[in-house]
Amino acid sequence: MRTASVGVFRVATTGPGDVSGLMAMIGSGAIDPTTILAILGKTEGNGGVNDFTREYAVAALCTALAPELGLSPEAVEQRIAFVMSGGTEGVLSPHITVFTRREAERPAGMSGKRLSIGMAHTRDFLPEEIGRSAQIVETAKAVTAAMADASITDPADVHFVQIKCPLLTSDRVEAANARGNTTATTSAYSSMAYSRGASALGVAVALGEIASDISDDDVLRRYDLFSSVASTSSGIELMHNVIIVLGNSASSASEFEIGHAVMNDAIDVPAVVSALKSVGLGVAPLATEGRELVNIFAKAEASPDGRVRGFRHTMLEDTDISSTRHARAAVGGLIAGLAGTGAVYVSGGAEHQGPAGGGPVAVIARLS
Amino acid sequence: MRTASVGVFRVATTGPGDVSGLMAMIGSGAIDPTTILAILGKTEGNGGVNDFTREYAVAALCTALAPELGLSPEAVEQRIAFVMSGGTEGVLSPHITVFTRREAERPAGMSGKRLSIGMAHTRDFLPEEIGRSAQIVETAKAVTAAMADASITDPADVHFVQIKCPLLTSDRVEAANARGNTTATTSAYSSMAYSRGASALGVAVALGEIASDISDDDVLRRYDLFSSVASTSSGIELMHNVIIVLGNSASSASEFEIGHAVMNDAIDVPAVVSALKSVGLGVAPLATEGRELVNIFAKAEASPDGRVRGFRHTMLEDTDISSTRHARAAVGGLIAGLAGTGAVYVSGGAEHQGPAGGGPVAVIARLS
Amino acid sequence: MRTASVGVFRVATTGPGDVSGLMAMIGSGAIDPTTILAILGKTEGNGGVNDFTREYAVAALCTALAPELGLSPEAVEQRIAFVMSGGTEGVLSPHITVFTRREAERPAGMSGKRLSIGMAHTRDFLPEEIGRSAQIVETAKAVTAAMADASITDPADVHFVQIKCPLLTSDRVEAANARGNTTATTSAYSSMAYSRGASALGVAVALGEIASDISDDDVLRRYDLFSSVASTSSGIELMHNVIIVLGNSASSASEFEIGHAVMNDAIDVPAVVSALKSVGLGVAPLATEGRELVNIFAKAEASPDGRVRGFRHTMLEDTDISSTRHARAAVGGLIAGLAGTGAVYVSGGAEHQGPAGGGPVAVIARLS
Amino acid sequence: MRTASVGVFRVATTGPGDVSGLMAMIGSGAIDPTTILAILGKTEGNGGVNDFTREYAVAALCTALAPELGLSPEAVEQRIAFVMSGGTEGVLSPHITVFTRREAERPAGMSGKRLSIGMAHTRDFLPEEIGRSAQIVETAKAVTAAMADASITDPADVHFVQIKCPLLTSDRVEAANARGNTTATTSAYSSMAYSRGASALGVAVALGEIASDISDDDVLRRYDLFSSVASTSSGIELMHNVIIVLGNSASSASEFEIGHAVMNDAIDVPAVVSALKSVGLGVAPLATEGRELVNIFAKAEASPDGRVRGFRHTMLEDTDISSTRHARAAVGGLIAGLAGTGAVYVSGGAEHQGPAGGGPVAVIARLS
């Protein structure tokens, strides 16, 4: 079995086009650009349809990395998985998390499973497949492939599955209509939810969290069907799903560890504490000897029943601010408080990612 | 010395015009309408200049209470202090908190200081006085008067001073200009910050938290000058300041107790925990025998230096969503998580209310 | 045949709760409150789900008119048709238009048809009926009844049909689900479009503009089906449709005349000019002897194909500002320019009201 | 005297990063990239502080043009003047306008003055100079230099002066404070207005529209002081002013002509018609033989007195949508209607650019 060393670097940015932090780390030798597998980022946009900060960030990174890798910017975009989640509401702070992987011997004395990462992607979807069975089925296949790529065999060792998935635009809806087909929705904004939801259900199927007989009608309706580790973000720039599996593996030689918990609602403090504890960390400002927080990855959403622990929320009835922005701001405030930093990855739109109104929360710690 | 019993009732609302919860409690005898002194509310609006949910809520309450009190709606508005704070971002839940006061014997066996409430108001301000010394000086006088009304002599017993203060509109700026005077700002939105800031400085002066020699230029600049218990909200509907002092008093026969702490930044979990502890409560979902959370009152703001604990935030550079909405959402998420409920009073715009980027957090508990 | 005199009064407001202009006209005798049939207003809100300025305006008007009519505020709301359209983006100016009707002899020398008004309403709808056939069919019936009430027999004499229709909320969707039924959409915001669209199709059916065999699937899809005179606004405060028919009638003794045209897209200047000409008016600042503009009533929407006359617009992909706000602002700017005033009634969401991307525009002139 | 041929090309874009239209024209030979002097664009952002679509568009253009010019992207940004105006509200359509200039003989039979373009820039400003006299004085000098560059001697031949100017950020304000200086404002958003205003006053001084004795206090206060041809946009990416002068010159061999008028308020239809007529064009859909509209350049703003032709507007009291977005949407709707296209350059924030509430409107026509 191949053994690999996985690195995780959180780098603050000063804007969506800022690559200086990453380039400095490459310059200093802290990061070997050829080992970069994936970059997850939080950018300043609204996280909605017209959030151009995501593609701007990707374009800036590809342009900057191209000469380092001896590739064209386009080839860089094919080689590295970029997942930019727009929306740094409230105390959330724009940053990127760089994941590297290289072959490495596992040191003799190393004990326990360590952070491992794997990737895969689906075929391109037709607009009319987005948010429906085809997207679920293809995603499930790709999750299985990504687990294998990460040398993870037990689904219980998978702690976070990040997916980047497409959305519908006027043009894409029109293209489907021209073929005589209708799409799951005609609204670009709504399509983001459908795509995220179907992708998450694909994770749940792959990991055996739910049965595989999901119908189109279950998407965005059967909220009792969900994955506890899926995190999906839709973006305008692709038509297929990209899957990144993060978990712990006995074949990893990494100095990092990942764990997770599930927030049952948007104010589930014990779940966040539990996720921190799962990798040996405490609540800020408590320090833990030999362990250091690298980043937290969580999904947030407005509970679809309009209530949080019995009290009405107003996120879904707000025509001024989209509910995903509300939810990121609130959950971001909570997690930032417990983590002691706003530079955490809280992403909006948790359809079928954790229970309705809740979501997965994963923590990566560095062991020294 | 007069002894009084103070009651506190948190009532959920279904919209800014909803008075049904309060009227039901009056109908059942749980609340005697003649004892209502003040009503603090969180309404669904944006909390900005064009937030009409505040005046709508006040109008609805006055209309509903008028027949109960045998007064016209206008007279009800004069009699009861209404402070509506717009903005229930994220998990925050619209509700009102009703404060009642009636003369009462203090039971022989009652020990310790208990919740007391006092009120006062300033004269009307000219538009050119808003956000400047005149507002500071007059507010300080009124705070002292309100303390006396609450039978509180020691400033250390004051735990929350809620103030309702005016803002500038185009008309008001024009009126000042017509007199040959300029106003602190010509922007309606900015004027809300000036008015909140000067009012908070008035509290700090009254309670001896800072010296009284504040100049106009210190407002919104000298953020090291602040009150740890001030909470100020500006609204379009008045031209004077209304002051409500909440504290503990040996002459109170109330079954409630209040305490507070100061959040040093927007993610200060220990401060919220400390405020809960100050009235014998723990973090949700921990239950405390004999003690029950009634409500939490806190102020939130985007730190003016653009950072939270070293990491950049984007609240002040966001032209889509005002920074007060961001801050309420984030701090609301944090407090709701620790309190176990989104029905808390988190209000935006904490200029000179707590340190820059932080704010006061007060908790009221019921003792059974 | 009953002959009636219809009056139309445009009254500026200083806020959604401002009734002073109307009360002054009642005080001066200019308006007899007992003759008020309908009040159409433009209020300051976002025109979306959480636009409370509409219900606030209605509450303020009902409270103010109650003593004038010797009725309770609730009874006033039953007696007068209030249609508040939220959203005064750009140069649009908040105001109300008061329609009065009283029996009157038609003067011997009066020539031509004159402004007439009629009203009717449907039964309450179930949430699952909104945006579907039931709403279309019931609306068509009510339009026919309202025409009769207006003494209009020829559909060509109908120039504007204003409808107020319900929307879905989380609670209403849940109620339908509890009955085992699904609603046309689960999004409150989207439901406004469904309700407006089905209501407009009802008008088209009633006036013979389209055949009556509309299926549920045609709503928000078959945009070639539309009414040239329908204007529909959805609001949270009712579960039935209220219909107001405006047209010209030989039995009217009114000094007003109404005409209309159809904007084929959002920048259709000739259509607005044609609507003005249809009642003898020119483009501002041209004055027309003996004729005076009272108000313009128009519907605006973002063209669903994402283009205006071949050029891409960004309204439907904007997650910060809803497309209805964009469209009102743009069409409002155009009409205000041609009319010479921003105090015009431009309402958003023109689904099946005029061709896709366009909408009806009606003009009322006073003849002296 | 040098004679030059100036070209103007309007190119639609599909997003802020889209350069395909321009590259196709370069590929086909329609545009010689070495002759590109300036590119003015309308991008999809909010036009506010956090509008990253402007810098994204510039970055994309520089990256694409770099190999064509044999320069680095950074050198391209120095060589060509890029002015991106964010905000395509309502019917406005994202596009760029490319200005080229090359030496050319003026054909013998060519009559009249033709379109000419000139450029210049100021030194970098300190944050504390923005919005104050230094910015005015330096801008005036640079305008004079740009006129000379355009071979224009008579100020009456100048029809549009586009300026790109800096804004304040938290960091820049802090830097000024660290030097013991205060800035004109501490708000990033407000600083955009100050910078635009001072820059426009610089144009007015240079063209003799106003006297040169402007004091710091006049900026954003003395709205009777303005330029009829200034158009200024502030952006985060620079600290100096870039000036582009557009006018007609007898030494130009261009096939284009420019003219302008001044809108006295946001609904000034006759001014737009007059600007169209000044270059021989009529209102859409009227065609003019031998003349074709290329683009319209206009500035829009919410009138600071809160009224448009006597009627209250709500743009300045809106905390949800910034007034610049409102104004662009409304004026954009009006101009698009008269021009027959939404692909026009309407930019927000017209402080001291035209009279209060109005703004300049310039039209470029191609003569065939």
C-alpha cells in the first residue's frame, strides 16, 4: 500500500486576487508547489450566483502557480482541485487552505491513523441532470474512487467530503428546454441548492449512510436523508462534480489528524466542542499541549422549518439577504468563538449535509 | 425608601405588528398593563435608517395597549418606554421583553440585591447637537436621574443602560444648515453611529467610567473611551434620549437578578460565559436548579480596525450588507449557542459601548 | 343602468405610516371617506416576502379611517380594497392613490366613456392552490364580477386590472404538507411569482385574451400566455385574491379617463408614449391643455431570457438584490422621465402580465 | 500639429473575466492591440468598496493583452488606462469600450472636428489628501495635460473627462492617523464620494467652469460648484488619479464624433435627447442615416436634497441598497430607453459632476 504524507496550510488572503501568502511559502520552501493537490478557500463574495470572487481567486491562483509548475493556467486548473466558497460574513476571515500530498515512508514510531486525502471527479452533467438522480449516482461512484485514492477503506474513517458542483444559469436552462427537457428549477439561485443537495446525497449513498434508492423527488424534500460528512458548494465554472475526501488512514505519514461531529442545529455548541475534542483540542483560549488547530470545516444553513430550537428565525423570509449569508454569519460567529479565530471554513447551503438546519463540522489538528 | 417589584417577560412575536402574545398575557392576568414601564424588542427590519419595523411595532403596541390603559395610543407612547432594535439576522428571533414595576413590600426572608429598573429622558436635541457634547452631557444627567428612579446608588450595581436616541435625516440636516450650522455628518446612516456613540459616552460619564471632559472630536475616534454597560439604539421617531437603567437594588422585591460582563471582541466566549455565571447560570444545555434564563442583552459591532483577534474581517468594506447586520448575525450566533436560544436581544452599533469591536453583555435570570 | 362618479387622488406620503395627506383631504372635504373604494399605494419596502411596510401602511390607514367611517379598523380593511406595492427603488416616490365612487347623474353634455371602477374577490385559497389552476379559474370568475360592478361590458374598455394575491410562508407550506399535498414551490419568495402569474392568467382568461385551458405547468413557463392589462401583487396578509377593474364606461360621470399600452420590453419608450397619448397627454415637460396626468400604473420585470433587446442583463443572477427591485428601478426611471414625476405606480413581478420582460402601462388623466 | 485617428469599439462581455470579445476583434484585425489607449468598462459588481469585479476585469484584460503587446501583465496595466465602473443594475449590460489612437493623416475632404482622446495622470496621493484641495489642484493640472495630449485647445471642445481616483480603506486611514493626520472621512464607502467629488472639482477648475479657490470644506457641500463633463470613479487599486479627456479636435482623423448635455435631474429626458441630437442621433427606435450610436457615457446620483422634481425619493435613506446602485438603475433605465440599448456606460456617484442630483451625459456617434 502506498504511504503518503499530507500537508495542510492555512494562508490568510487580503482579497480574492491575493496570492502573495502562498507564493511566499513556496518561495521559502515551506510548500512544494508540485505536491499541491487541492486548495479550499473562503472568498469575500456573496456566495450566490453572481459571486465572481470565486472564479477570480481561482484565476489568480492558476496564473501564479503556472510558472511554478511549468504549466499553462488552464492546465493548473485541471491539475489542482480548487474549491472556493464565497461569503465571509460576520467575523469570518478570507483565507485559503492548501492541501499537499507526496509519497513518503511512514516513520516507524508513528501510531494511529493520520490525515489522508483523495480525489476524483464525475463526468459532466447535463443541466437537466443537476439536482436529480444522475448527479446522486455519479457522485456516489466518484466518492468511492476518491476514498480509494486516499487509501481509506472504512467509511468511518472519512470525516469530510468536499464537493464542488455546478449550478444552472439562464443559458443552461434554455439549453435543456431546447432539448425538450425541463430542469429541476429555472432559478439560478435555487439550482445551487438542488445541486448541493443531490451531491450530498451521493456522499451519503457512497458511505452507506442511507440506502441507494433515492428518487428525484427526495432532493430538497426528504431532509431526513443526509450525510454527516458531506460539504458541497456550487459554482458557475464547472459542469461536473469534483470530490475531495478527507479522512484518517493507517497508511498516512502525515502530522495531521482529522475528526468531525454533526451539528444538529445552527447553535449546537456541544457538537463543535465534540469535534474539537475528537482531535484533542479544547475551546479557545484553552491551549492543548502538542496539538494545534489548523482549520475547521463546517456547513451552515437556515433550518427549512423556519425555527431554531423552537424559536422562529427570519432567514428564509428575507428578500434583502439570502439565507445562506445569514446562516454562514451566525454559525461562523459561533464556531469562531469556540475556535478563537474567524479564519475558519464555514460554507453555506447544507442541504442533505447533516440534519435539516444543522451540518457537519470537521476539525484538523497538527500534532507536534 | 420605596421598594418595588420588577417583572420581566420575554414574549415571542410572529411579526412586527404582532401583539397577540402580550395581549394574551394581559388577558390571563399574567401581566398587569398598568405596571408596564418599558418594552424592549427585536424586530425583523434591517436596523438601519429605513427600518420601519421599529415604528410599526411601537404603533401596534400602543394601539393595542390604549384601551387597556384608558389612554390614547399617543399617550401610551409617552407613558411606556419602547425601544425597538431592528435586525434579527441569523438565528436571532423576533420578540419583545416587557418590564413591569409596581410598589411592593420586600419579603422578610429575601436576601441580596434584586433586579431594579429606572427611567428618565433628556430634552429634545437640535440636529446639530446629535453626536456631540450636548448629547453626552444631557445623557449623563438623565442616567443619574434614572439610577435614582431605580433606587440604585452604587454605579457598580448598574448592569445595563439601554438608551434610545435620535438620528439625522435629510430634513433635519437641512434644518441645521438653514440655521447656519453643520451637523456631525450629513449621512443618515452615519448619524446613527454618532448618536449611539455620544449617548454611550454619556453613560460612561454618569457612572464614572471615564472623565467628563469629552470633546466633540472624541466621538467615534477615541474608542478607548467607553461604557461597559451602555446599549444605545438610534431611531427616526424621536429627537431626545430615553434612558432605561437596569441593575440590582437592595430595595427591590423582584424575583429576578441581573449581571453583566464585557466582550472584548466579537468572539469572546469567556465573557458570555462569565455573564451567565454572574447570575448563576451555565452554558446551554446545562440546567441550573432554581435559576432560569430570561434574556440576554448584548451589543455587537464590527471592530473598527478591521480585524478580529488578528484576522481580517470584511464587515466594514461591504457595500451590500451594513456592518451592523454582519455583527448582529455573528455575535447573535455565538450568544444564541451559549444561551441555547435565538430569542436574545443582540443589538448593533456598539460605538463606545464596550471596547472597540466588543460590547457589553447582560443577563437576567429568574430565581424560583 | 347605475351611473357613478369615480374620483382619483394621488397623495404623497412621508413614510409607510403617514396618513396625514389623506386625512387633510378628508378634513378639507376634498375626499368623502364614505366613498373610498380602493387605495393603491407604493411603499418604501423591498417588495419581497419580508416587506412589512405594506401591512404597516394598511394598518395605519385602517386605524385613521376607522373613526371617520364609524367602523373598527378591521371592518375598514374589509370595506376598502388596499393594495400596497412595496418598493420605491430609484426615483420612485412613495404615495397612495385613492379611488372613490359614488352614485351620480351623468351630465347631459358629457361625451365619451369615462373612468369606472369595479371590485370583487375570490374565496380563500389553500396553500396548495396558489399558483395553480384553482387560482386561475377563481380569479377569472371574480374579474367578470368586477367588470359588472364597474358597468363595463366590453373587455376592450378594461385598461387595468389590479389584483392582490396571497403568497406562501413556511407555515403555509407545512400546512399543505400536513394534508399530504405539495405546494407549487417551497420558497416564500418564489411563491410570490407563482401567485402573481396565476392571477394574471385569470385576468387573461376572463377578458378573452387567452383560451381557458391553462394547466398548472403553464404557470411561469408559457410566457406567451399573458394579459395586457393585469397587474398583480402578492402579499402575506391575505389568502384570497382581491380584484379591482379600472376601465372606461359610458355610464360613468367621472372627470377622469384611462388608457393603456403594453411595454414589449423594459425599455419600450414608444409604449409609454402611446399610453400617455391614449388619454391625450404628451411627454414631460410638454403640457396638454385641459388634460392633466393623475398617475401611471405599470408592471416591470426582468426578462426571463436574461436579455433586453439582445443585450444581457444581470438581474436574474444577482443574489444581492432581487430582480423585482432591479426591474422597478429601471422601468421606474424610464416612466418617471417620460411622465416628469417619480410619483408613479410601478410594481414588480410581471409574470404573465404583458409579454415576457415587458408589462402593461396604464395612464389616468383628469379632464378639466 | 500631430493628427491622429481615434477608434471606439463597444464590446459585450459575459462576465468580469470575459476577454473573448476583445481577443476576437484583435484576432480578426479589427483592433490593433498596440493602439489601445484606454478601456472603459461596466462590470457586474456593486460599484462599492468590495466590488472585486473591477480589479478582476482589469487583471483578466492585462493577462490577455500581455502576450499581444509583448509585455508583462503589470506593464500592460501601466500602459493602458483601465476604468472599470462597477454596477450594471436594472437593464444595464456589462461591456467594455475600447479606445484606440494612432497617428494618421487627416483626409483632405474631412470636415469639422472629430473625436480625439488624451490622457494624463497625477502623482500618488496620501490618504489624507483624498477628497481635499491637493486632489483638486493636481487633477486640474493633469486635465490640462490630457487636453494637450488630445490636441484640444478650446475647453468647449471637451465633452467628457473620465477620471479614475482612489478611495480610503481601513489600512489607509490608519496610515494617515499614524502620521498624526486625519482623513476626510473614516468610512471607506464615504471616501469614494469625497474622492469622486474632489476629482470632478479639479476638472471644473481646469476647464474654467468654476474659479480655482476651492476649499476643503466645499467638497460634498457646495453642490453649486460642478463640472458639466466630469465623470469620476473611485477604485481601491490605485492612489493617483488617471485622467482621460474625450472631445472633438480639428486635428483628428477619426470617423467618430462626441457631444454632451447636462442632466439637471435624474429624470431629465430632454437632456438625453439633446445629447443624442448633438451628434445627429434621435430617440430609439428612430434610425439616422449615416450616423450610428456607439455608446453613451453618463453619471447618475441620488439628489442630495432627497427629492426629484419635488417628490421625495428614498435612495439616501436605504440601508439595504446603496444610493449609487439605485441611481444607476433608474438613470440607466431612462437612458437605455431613449438609446434603445442597455449597453451604455452609466456610472454612479455624480458628486460635483453636473448639478446636484443630475450629471453629464455624453454621446459618441460613428459617421459612415
